[in-house]
Amino acid sequence: MKKTDFLWGGSIAAHQCEGAWDQDGKGIAIMDLVTQGTYEQPREICTKIEAGKKYPSHEGIDFYHHYKEDIALFAEMGFKALRISIDWSRIYPLGDEQTPNLLGVQFYQNVVDELLKYGIEPIVTLYHFEMPVHLVNNYGSWTNRKVIEFYLNYCETMFKALKGKVRYWATFNEMNHIDPQTEASDIFTYIISGLKYSDLKNKKQTLATISYHMTLASVKAVKLAHDIDSNFEIGCVFGLTPAYPLNCDPENVLNSFKETDREFYQIDAMCSGKFPAYKLKEYAKAGIDLTISQEDEIAFAQGKIDFIGLNYYSSSVAHYEGDHENEETLFGGVQNPYLQQSKWGWAIDPTGLRYLLNYLYRRYSLPIIITENGLGAIDHLETDGTIQDDYRIEYIEQHIEQVKKAIVEDYVECFGYLTWGPIDLVSATTGEMKKRYGFIYVDKNDDGTGTFTRIKKKSFNWYQNVIRTTTFD
Ligand code: BGP
């Protein structure tokens, strides 16, 4: 990978910010259906706020119409990079067409041009939970190999449309949460594949097939990207959580290692050039059948990623047999008594970020970019119009400190740090607007009120100063 300036910036996803869910030829994507109510509710488009339901993500923060204003604010903060995602259903509304929706393509060309105008490096994720629903209903989502072809067709359209403008690409966001070997999280199965975990017939087999097809789609997209432009740097983004042992009982230590490691097999496949043999043996033992053709083997060998994107929010403590007193957390396991939790119960653990950076770099020797990190919090708009988000400053400051140590003391090759949601947007797991991550406040509430006005928080100037002054000497 060629040398680049450290990429300070932020990360957003189409479905959480764009809004305009039915404009300019866009189709319906998984996430247009998921956050109204919860994933347990029947899937439907709801355009009005109803009691007890969540803010509809298909209004987002109306980035579709505010992107110039928002990018100007990112530029004011001194961003060197912005990670965006492309909503597949804007480009191919149904997913299986041959001809793209040019208005959709044009929108992303406009966004990228706007970024380049300010010297901000666009980093483009091709799949951040935005699969056209038609592919779920008519093809069974990623259970069907045919969907790989549709995905590659869409990737090719975007590689060609943004060639010469975009250098960094990510094939997928957080496919690692599809986990065939544990009681998989319903919400992640749903938002990643559009399928409901509880509805799946042969759960382990189905999830293994989904995961395998997504991994295969990723390696094929990498090869395609390199064929289209050898200057493309193409990686994949993983949301990782180190699991700590509850105590030094060797059984617990081993258990926590396995807990951390079980979401790494897709990265192994993408970095080593072959689907890991240990995983196939585990699958065989669990009665899961995966047939890897010779053609697939070639695809793995030819589709090694150039970098790893790391989303990091929290660590966890691995399950301890017999411990029934502690509540389970979203990340699984029990609460860590040494750490504070966010309002949503996510353990705040800056050291865990350094731990993971080391783990990943020593295992793969690939450059890493932190593609998401941040604190979801409830902000208060004071009567004088300010937002005093010192808690957010503290969280990010502590995490950056650990990134610095990883780079300077541990020699990890980390080439960027992007905060999640530098502008407030809709939460992926809860569908709420009140769970805010931004340096920029958006006047929009869960009851649908608000004007979409953007307001700088206290952290805005603070992050601006971080970008201006931080070095890694
Ligand atoms: C990651 C997703 C993001 C983002 C983030 C925070 O897993 O990649 O899309 O939403 O989590 O989660 P939430 O929005 O639920 O707070």
C-alpha cells in the first residue's frame, strides 16, 4: 500500500443518514423496513411516527438533500477522509436488473466530487446492510449463489463510475456478525441478510451458507476491483469485540480466546487466499456441509484484501459457566466490573482498541484503518443553543491515545481513524435518533419533530484541534 497522510475523519452509512428512501428511482432496501418498530415487527414501510415506534430511518437526517452543507462542516473540522456507503437499492432498485438507475449513480458521483473539492478522501463501503429487498424475497438473500453475481454487477457499475476519484473501497460492513456456530444475534442476521433468524429452517447450515457466499462475494469483488483499476485499495470492514476472561482459570482464558477468535475466520479467508481448513473441519463436525469448488478456490487465491477496516466500540467478558448473577450484554458475556458502560450498556474500553490493533496486525501484517469508533449518548440542547458533550470528547480522546500507543509503541501500521457518525444519524441497532454520536447535532427527534438544522457541538472544535495538532512521532 502506498504511503498516505493519516486519514482523520468520520464514517456514515447511506441508510442511516440519506433519507429520500423512495426518491429518484431508489428501490426498497432491507433497512427501509427494519428500523420502524423493531426487527420483530412485520416488515412494512411506515411514513408516519406511531406511538411506541421508532424514528423511520428512511427519513434519516436527509443527507440526500443536505450533503453539501454537511461536507462543508466536515471540511471545516479538517477531515482528511469520509467513509460513506452506497445504497445498492439506489443503483439497482430490485438488485437483479442489467441497467443501473443513473440518478442513483449520479448522486454518489456528486457526493464524491463534493468531497474531492475539499481534498477529503472518499472511502466507499459497497454493502452496509442496504440490500434490495427484492433479492431477499425472490432469491432468499445470500443463501442463493446467484446473489453474488448481482452484487458483482453492482460493484462493477460503481468501480467504473467512481474510477479515478475513489481510491479506498470496502466490500462489506461487519459480515462477521453472521455466526453459524453460536446462537446468532437476531438483529444482526436481519440487518445483514434481511432474513429473520427465528424463521430459518436449518439455522447453522443456512448461516454458514450466507457467510460463505458473502465471503466469496468479497474476494471476487477484490479481484474485480484490481482488474478495473490497479490503483484501487480494497479492504473489508469488521466489527470486532475482544472477549476477556472472567478470571485466570485456564479454561476461562481459553474460552475467551475462542470467543474473540470465532469471528476471525472470514478475515483469515480474505487475507490468506483460502477458506480456512479449521473452519471446514468445525463445520463438518457440526453437520454443516460446505462444498468449495475449484473455481471458488481460485477466487480466494486471487482476492486478497489490501487493508483491514476495524469498527470498535466495546470489549466483552466471555461467558463463565455457572455465573448467573451478571446480566448479559448486547455483545454477549457478562459486564466487566473494571469498566463503565454507555447508556446502552456498551463497555467503554479504550485499551481494547489497542489490544485489537495489535491482534490484527500481528496476525495479518496488513495496514489497518479504524473505520468506526465512538460513543452513543443522549445529548442536551441547552437553552443558549449549545451542546456540552464532554463525555464524547473524553471517550474519543482516550481511544485516540490508545491508537497513538499502538502506532508509536507497538509499531502497528494504522493509517486512519474515523469516528462513527460525525454527524448525528439514525442508530442501526435500535432505530433511534436519540442515540447520538456526532460532533454535529441534527435537530430531529424520535417523535418525528425537528427541522434537520445542523448545530456544532462542543466536540466539533475539539476534534478540529485534534486533527490539526496530533502527530504520531
Ligand atoms: C456498527 C454499524 C454502524 C453503526 C454502529 C453503532 O455496528 O456498522 O452502522 O450504527 O454500529 O451502532 P448503533 O447505531 O446501533 O449505536
